[in-house]
Amino acid sequence: PRGIACLELICGNISLVSWRTHTRKDGSLYVKRTVLQGPEPIATYLDPPTDTRRRRRWIWRRQPPTCTIETTEDSDE
């Protein structure tokens, strides 16, 4: 296969991502990441519990963690 599609879970968010191989003009290969859908908070897909004690815990856990993601853009696409 030339690539794959996957679900990425990053910092409390979910995205549908495609990873595909491509060729540059000089003949070298590289892998390109393309976000097909998202990102959306994972909490969007959770049903809130009806029990009050569990609900407090659920609200606390659904807050996304603090994180930093560094990306580099390839200008030779």
C-alpha cells in the first residue's frame, strides 16, 4: 500500500489522518500527513454519566491536558 489512514489521539483530541508516500522532484521519497477530519475533543464522543459522583469525576477528566506539538512543513511538495 502507498499509505494508511488512522485515528490519532493527541492532547485530548481525536483526528482522522492519512499518511501517504510521495516523491519529490529529485526522486527522493517522503511521507505526507494529511488531516482528513478533526481534530475534535474526545469528550464529544462520551456520554456523560447520570450518577452525580461519577459526573464530577468525568468533568474533571475530560479537560484536555496541556501539551505542545511541533510540526514542520515540507516546502518541496
